[in-house]
Amino acid sequence: MRLPQFNYTGPDTLEKALDLLSAHAQDAKILAGGTDLLVRMKKGLIAPKFLISLKALNELSYIKKDKNAIRIGARTCLADIIASDLVQKEATALSTACEKVGSATIQHFRGTIGGNILQDNRCFHYNQSAFHRSGRQACHKDGGKICYARDESDRCNSTCQSDGATALMALGAKLVLVSKANERTVALTDFYTTDGIMPFAMEPQELLKEIVIPVEGGKSSYQRLAYRSAIDYPIVCAGVLLKASAKKDTIDDARIVVGAMGRSPLFLNQESSSLKGKLFTDTAAFQKAADSSMNSAATFAVHNVGATLEYRCAMVSEMVFRALQEAAAAASKA
Amino acid sequence: MNELKELSIVGKRIPKLDAAKKAMGRAEYIQDIKLPGMVYGKILYSKYAHANIVKIDTSRAKALPGVLCILTGDDVPKKMKMGFYKDNPPLKKGKVCSFRDEVAAVAATTPEIAKKALDMIEIQYEELPGIFDPEKAMQPDSPLVHDYHKTNVLNLPWKLHYGDVEKAEKESAFVVEERFTTQWVTHCCLGTSGAIALFDSNNNLTIHTNTQIPSLAQKDFLESLKAMGIENKRVRVIKPIIGGGFGSKLDSYAYEHVAILLAHACRRPVKIQFDRVEEFKATSTRQPTIIYIKQGCDKNGKLTFRDMRMVLDNGAYTSWGATTPSVMMMPITSLYRVENVRYEAKCVYTNNTYSQAFRGYGNPQATFAIESTLDMLAEKAGIDRVQIRRLNRNQPGDVTPQGFKISSCGLSECIDAVEKEMVINGPKEKGIGYGIASLIHVGGGARIYKSDGCGAILKMDDYGKVDIFTGGTDMGQGMDNITAQIVAEELGLLVEDINVVHSDTDVCPWDVGAHASRSTFVAGNAALGAAKKVKAVILEEAAKTFGVSPDQIVMKARNIFVPGDAEKTMTIDKLLRKVHFSPQGKMLMADYFYDPDNENMGKDMKGNMSVTYAFGAHGVKVKVDEETGKVTVLDYVAAHDVGRAINPLLLEGQVYGGVLMGLGYALTEEVVVRDGKTMNANFRDYKLFTAKDAIKIKAPVVETYDEFGPFGAKGIGEPGCVPTAPAIANAVYDAVGVRITTLPITPEKVLAALMEKKKNH
Amino acid sequence: MTIINFKLNGDQIEYEIKDHWTLLHLLREEMGLIGTKEGCGNGECGACTVIVDKLAINSCLYLAVDADRKTIETIEGLASTDGKLHPLQQSFVDNGGIQCGFCSPGMIMSSKALLDSNPNASEEEVKHALAGNICRCTGYVQILESVEAAKKHMAGGGQS
């Protein structure tokens, strides 16, 4: 299976990369590991004229800690994140999430954290061969006006199945985006549009440079459900962060995020707040928050992943509950 | 048993003969073959499940530089039809009946140009209402898939009734009844399909193609040539090394016939190579089924009757999937002793994909229903699950209601072997369950076709080396080893002395194909027959040399000698030269055609289909996560009666591979088809197990020594995947008390059943 | 057109390539190294696995242009010049790790990348490393046994 033609550039400095991006913004795509982008190109879903490869951009590959944050360069390989003791200890959910991505050969050694966050939304009806899509009206994401996942929908309902993004949102991560003219930091929760066609609130000339994970002593967990152990996207996933109060026995702050349901990972504010002040041993409160998460996430459930809606909704509750329990266990041990 | 005495070569764990070549990346698959002047063919498929073709305009595509030839249904001779029902032309004309319908084909100088040309072919369709549910398609008001056929129900003879089922039901102490369904699954051969066709200057055809049936494919292609008006020409079928078979290559496919048409039209070698999406969408699946079953027993648990009815979604065309009932009948009439049996299957046209042979050939579907209901029956009758199987087990000397003569039978020993490794009825933790299921399968050929034979030609050179030309086909399963080991054993040589030539119809004799777990038995007996003929001559010559009678002479480890007489010994190659380079010298050659003494089924479906039958029992331990419904396999035992293991290493490989394939069938695999369209045509969405999901499988071998098998062996290619699904379903029931009747047993089905159960309690 | 330089199975190579070629295309279609297989083209099966700078990658999703200045190992480079198999190859042969053989080159390359970097890999680590290599014939049992046996052999100084 061959790729469509394109021109390749491999800038070796960030500056050069941003220049190129600025010049070709509309026709260019950033190539990091390529495990998402090249597949979409082979399927004819996109046909960029330029690929700007980050291969030579070693300056974007790092994991470091400063004061209260872990900073990860966007081009850092998932394998490096998995191998990092720092991430494992301070941002457990991310470590777990990266381990679950794809398989060793493809993702760990090639996939990058930036690419994982910026992987395009997926839909059972959209991520198909060109021929499959040719025999029907185009869907929103394919340039048309209909949605196969939800009848009568006026917009695209593809879902974000990124393991990394779900974990990072639970961890309260921020993204540093740079362009030739500007650099800005945006909370991951504010990074998404509500449209599956272009799910990221990002300008075409912008590049994801860095992921900043605040480290404030919380314990996190990531849980996902898939049909098999590798080469699989999550059917449902959940990331959770629990911070202990000064007395260590109660929850001072909680963040609950559900992935693979909506157009972006879903930060559930109300359910998160409900746990404030609760004991780490209060499984009834966890169950209540988990069930409420299910109800909140259920409004986003459409037929975009090959499993029934009833099942995915039920599993939201289960994944959130498991994540809460695991994080609570870790927090009480700490 | 005396017959199971230790042998020199047979019974040894000899690595697969072509493994080193494959390990070095030097094996040539169809993907790797390029011929001088070769061009590339591509096929355009239908955009609709059911539509009239109003107009096809190929003019723009034809004008594309590099395009050599474009064909549509109009260019296909009327009599060129595929499948055993001959209802499938390689390119469709007038109407398409499924998404995989081939509507046009292009030959071009590069694959890219061919693909581009396909995009430039303009077709105007008029969409018709499709029918996708076989039970609805049977209704009189259903749209017709083929108007000329008048009904969607195929005219096939799948019906039998032995004994008196109604009477037996009335007299039964316990009866269970259930509806089961099984899904589409596909072979997922790692090497995708492909063919290269070329005509020589005299219009003789050579075709390199991925096939499991060189001789029958040759016949199909000859018929195509005849339809094209090319008569009395030769067809040479060469099968390169193939990346897996599993039954997928038991029929000729449209792409092969299209390659022939294109090659003939543009006078160049034409290669059609499928990509993965095509492999998923345009090759055939395992036959899906809807099964209605009733089984009963007396108060002691002895089976009284079995009543089964099936509806098979035939898809839009008819390949071997529609004949799987002929093999489903085997477990239905003959798995365990049951005197009163009734079975009827209807194959129904729909606008879905059509099915093919797939490892087990209907047996896994039927066994799923039989073995699941057997557990239900045991529970109802209050009898231990293992006990009910022992009580009703087949035994040597049985003749089953369908007329199968059970020669050797190790079912009892297989159940013992499972119980030795696993306590099926022992105490267990919450969420843990055990399941058991048995199998019967053909183990000594299967007379589906008029001949079940295989030919072998053997020649020896002056250096003690053998070339054996066999009709048998190797597709990775090890037919080559089995042949070499049998010949080496018989002729007192080493395996490396034997060169097995196969899969080329110009040099190899006829064979019905690599199916029905028949290669070890049938190709093995053919090779053994040829070796025996040569051996007889060698012994006669040696007898003259040594001045003894032939029966005093032994051939072993490249030597020929009279035991106990140090004077009377020489190397085999020396003897061969002596025989050759003497006045009226001889070269040692022999041919042998082995056609097993089995029977075609009669009108009443009776007949001893196979010379011998393979048996087995599987035991499994699972853990069910009651919150997610996910089933995890913790332990697996697959015990098989193989007659005799010719090569335990390869035998285990067949069992392990079969079991994991069966586990996929049971738990994760399904071709998702929506309104006729395949929705998961890739390895990400079609859930094959990965190495991370792999489990340790114990594979105890029961050797019963079958008197008809080569050195006592029976077939083992398919059995591994036959009883896996019911074993799992039974274990899930044992673990959490829910009976899943539709495959695959996905987490969501288990969870839904658990919820339902909670509601009712 | 771009010219790349890379080391392939020990040999220094210069090759004129097109930007949109994958490494798989370069190896198979241009250089005729057929040992690396294409099973899916989308990184889902691992048949095309080769080693680039010591890491096993799917060559169907790796641009040829990115091979510039890299060290690449393919299945063709494993056996010694006298035809003696690499211990992993030999182990796959001896332990039934190969049936149809289509996944074998990729499977062996994934195994090699693992054992080169982690000679004492645990069973779980082996399964993890091979999780992207699909096999339909063996049920993985004899493949995992092959890697285990090779591991022991190589640890015992049996490097060829």
C-alpha cells in the first residue's frame, strides 16, 4: 500500500520548523511518529502537500522536572515516557496510558506523546478505506453534510480515543503551543473545539511544543477497556487524579476524566467536586460519582465505536470507579 | 500395542522442511514474484449491496496512459461462472448483488495507474432494496437476490432423519431446546491473496496462484478457457509458498479468472495482488448460521434424540459455504451415541458476502450448539457434565446413524487426558468456571468430491536421494514433512534425503486438495504406497546380491543389510548404482494413486464419509469479570486422538494454532457486516488475538493407531478449533451462570446477560 | 528525489529515493529485499518489522527518507555469510515457530530487537515486544517457546 505523493522537509531546529509551518500552514502536516498520520494518508483521508518531519528536532524530546511540574517535549517517544521513573511516580496515569497504546513495535518506538494527543478523532464510519467511503454520501468529517454515527446530527461526532490525552487531562496538564509569532499555554481542558471535524483549538501554523503536568502530590490512575491486550483503541477509558488533604485521610481535590466517549476527553466537573472532603475509603461516594459520570458521559454516546451504547455507558461507570479506587489506594499508601 | 513401536523417522520432532528458508526471508510468496513484462490488474467492486448497473463508461479510464486494458461484465463469456452452483460470473453484468461484486477490471503498467484508472471508471447505478436477514429472505414477499432463481432459498439437499425423533422426544425424561447463532469470521491469512496469469504463444495458460486445490483449480480454469473459446489447451497451476490457507483457498475466486481474462486480452503476464482491505471484503468468510436445536436424554442421561434445523446466510453467490451442512451432519449424527437424529438446513440468498470453507467446515458451528445444549441437558437431568459425555461417548466398532464406521476411537482417553490436567467439577472461586466439549471430525479423508484421491510419483537417483512428486499441498501445515518422514522411514533414509515437490500441476499428480484434515492421511498413504513399491524392487535386487530372501533384509539409516550378518551390508546409494549400471539396468521409480476406501453420501445422506474419524476433548478454565463481562482464558487443555503422531512438533503446532483460532471465534472475532457492508476490514477492528493475549495450551496426544492410516496416523489439521467455542461457553456458564448463545461471547453480551439474570432474581 | 545514505545489514548504501516512499517500499520494491513482508500496510500486523537504530519498527509506516544516516537491519542480514542461521532463526526453525512463514521475518526482527537490548527479557516482556506481530498459524505458543529457547542459547554464549 503506497502513500500519495508529498514533499518532505525535516527541519533540525524549532525555528526552522515554525518558519516552514508558517509558510505552508494550509498545505502542511506535522509528521512526528507517523503512526496516525501516515495511516490516514494511506486511507486517503487526507493528502497534505508538505510533511514537516520532527525527526531531526531532538530539542523537543525530553522529560524534565522543574519546581512543581513535569515538562515533556512533544516529540518524546511513548517508550521514553513509559521508561521514566519520574512519570511513573508523579504522573502514574500517563505512564499507564502510554503502556496501553498500540503495541511495542508501532507505538512505543515510533509514537510520540504529541502525536498521541493530536491523533485525529476516530469514527467507526469514517476511518475506512477510500473505497468504503466512496459508495455513500460523504459524512461531515469527509466534507459532506451527514453523520452516520448519530442520525440527523448537524456536526461530526467522531471521538477522541487518545489514551494520553485522557490521562493528561485528569492530571490537569497544559499544552505549550508555538508559532512563528507567538507562544501560548493552554489548559488541555480548553484545547478542544466541540466539532469532530477539527477537534483541536489550534491554529494551522501552531506547533505543539511541550506538555506541562503540574505535580502537586496527587495520585492518579488510568483505566481502559479494550477487547484485547494490544493493537486496540479503548472502548471507554477514564483518568482520575486525587489529592489528599493535609490530614491525608480525605480528598482535597479530585479530577475525573472520561475518554473515548465524546469529541474530546470529558472533564466531569460536578462529579469531581462531589468527592471533595470525602474519605479515601468512601467507596459509596466513588460509586455515586462513577454512576453520575456515566449519566454525564451518556449524553455524548453515539455509534462511533464498534460497541453498543448501553455497554459503553455502563463501562464508564466501571472504569471511573476502578480508577478512583486505584488512585485512592495509592493516595492512602503515600 | 505392537504397532506403536518406536520408529526411526516417523514420530520424531523434525522441524518444518522449509522453515529455514522462511526464517531467512528467502521464501517466495505471490507478493514476491515478478515476471518479465508483468503488468498489474485491479478490480473495481460495487458501491451498492443491490443495484442495477445502468451504464458503465470506461472511456476516461481507457485514455489514461499506462492503461492496457479494461474489462466489464460485457467482456466476460456467458458460460464463465464460478462456484459449485455456478451462479457467480467473475465480472457482473446488469446487476450487482453484494458490495463485493466485481464490476470492472483494469490492467496497467503500474499498480498506481491501475488504481487511478479504477477511480476514473464511471458507473451509474439504480439502487434496489437489499435483503440482509436470511430468515426474512425466506419470506415470500422478500426482494429476490437473483430474479432468475425465483426464490431466495437454494435448492440443496441438506435434510436427514434417522430413527424417529418425535417418538424419542415423547419418551425422553429430559429435553432442552435453544436457538444459537454464529457469526461471520474470516481466515486472516497473513499473506493476502494474489495471482499471476500468463498465456504462452500457443494460448496455453500458466497461473501462479494462492490455492489449496491445484488440481481442482486447474479444472475451473480449463472451464474458463473453454468458455472463452480456447479449447484443448493446457493449464498449468503453480502454487507459490502461501501465507496461510485455513480453507480460504478451496474455491477459485473472481480475481483468478479476471487475471486470466486480462492476461488474455493484453497478452502480458497480469498480476492481481489483494491489499488487506480487499482481503477482508472480497474473500469469503466462515459460514454464519442460525441454529435451532432440541436434545433429549433418558433419566440416566443417555441421549435419546437430537433435532436440529439451520438457516444459513448464503450471501449473494454460492461457494463451499453452502455445502458446509454436509460436514455439520457429522457431529449432528455422530458426536456421541444418539440413535434418533433429524437435521435440515436451508441456504438462503441475501445481499451479504458469501461464505467459503474455513477450518472445520461447519463443524465448529454445529458443535457449538450440540455441546452447549449437552451441558444444559446435564444440568436439567442433574448429571455431572463429564459423566454425561462419558456415558454417551463413541466407541471403536460403532456404526453411527449416518453410517460412519468408527474404526479407532480415543474419545474416552481424551476425556481422561483433560481430567488429568484439569478438575472440571472441582471447587472454584467466584467468577471462575470450567468447561468441557468434545469433537468428532473426519480423520481419514472425506469423500465430498467424486474422488478423494492423491497421487504420488517417486524417483530415486544414484546417490540415495529421493524426489517425490505429490499431489498434496503444503500451506504451512507440514504436508511436506509428513511426506518426507513417511518416505524416509519406509526407505531407510534420512529426511534430508527426500525432496518433496508439490503444488505444480505440470509435474505433480492429481489430488483433490488440502482440505478436510486429509493431507497426512491421504497424501501420506499415497507417498507410502509409492515408497513401498520402490522398496519392493530394492529388496528384490538386494536379495539377489546378498543371496537371501527379501523379507530378511532391512533398510535403515541409509544402509541396507541382513541383520546379524556383518558380511551382507551395503549403503543404499551403492546398491542403487549397482542396479542402475548393470546390463538391463533399472532406475527406481514408482507411482501410486491412493483413493481411500470411503463413501460418498447417498440420497439419504448415509455413507462412510471418511475411512477413520478423529476425536478430541477440550477443557478450559476461565475467569469472568462480572463488572465488565470480560472473559479471560486461564488454562486450556486440548486432547486429541491422532491415531499416531508422525511429527509431534508440527502436530502440536496444528493444535495450538487451531485452539487460538477457536478462541478468537469464541470470544473476539467477527466480521461486522451492516446492510451488506463490511465495517471492520482491518486488523485493528477485526480482533485477532495478539501475542499478549496468547495462553499456554496443553495438548496431550492420544495415540490409538488407526489400522488404515500411514503408520497409524489420522488427520489433525482442523480439530483444534472445533470444540473451543462451546468449551468456553460452558465455562462461562459454570463461572457466572449465564448461557451465551450467540458468538462471539463479547464482554457486552456477557454483561447484558448478567444484568438480565440479576433482574430476574 | 532525495539521496539518502544508510547502513543496511552492515553495508553502506546510497540510494536515490522519492519522498513518499516508505522504507518497506524501498526495501521490497526497489531493492528487491523480499524478506520483509507487507501484511496490512497500516502498522497493524508487524509483518514488515525491521530494526532501525536498534529499535523494531513497522517499515510500512516509516518513510524511506527518514532512513538517512540510520543503521538498518532486515531479516536478510541475520544469517552469517556461510549460511549459518542466527540463533533466533535457528530457534524458530527448531521449535516450530514457523508454519506459513509470512509473519516470521517480522516476528524474528521484533524478537531480535528485544533480546539485543534486553537479553534476559521475561516472558511478559517477550509477549509485550511481540504484541504488534500478528500470527494466524501458531497460536503464538511455539513462537514464544522459540524466543525463550533462543534467549537461553544466546545467554549461554551460543552467539553465532
